Amino acid sequence: MSRSEAHPLSALRPGTRGRVLRVTRDLTSRAERLAALGVSPGATIHVLQTFPGIVFECDQTELAVERVVAGSIWVELESV
């Protein structure tokens, strides 16, 4: 797989790896909280779990977010 389009974190399956492309700034406080946790453009992610919430590793930190929050994180999938 070569470079791919952006996908919301909420649509990814467990085991998926990629890089954060952008965080939608629909709610500024949410985007700021995510940035403070390291979820910002260029950060690497690895999806660990998708139910009941989204659990992912972001640059060696494990985070759990609600599906609506995960929908604001856009990811470019890692090349295979």
C-alpha cells in the first residue's frame, strides 16, 4: 500500500498503525486537550481496541477516547 487518504480514527480497526494528519478543531478545548496528550500532526498511532471506546497508543502513551472524539482525529495509514 502506498500513501493513503485520511481516515478518522473512529473508523479504524484494532492493529491499524498510522500517523496523525490533523485534529478537527470543532471544539477548541477538545483539540487543545488532545494536543496536550501528544495527539497532534505527525504523531504515530496504533489502534488497540475499538469497543466500547477507542483505545490507542500515541507515541508510547496509551489513551482511551469516546467514538465522537476519535472521529475528530484524522490518520494517514502506515504503508505496508
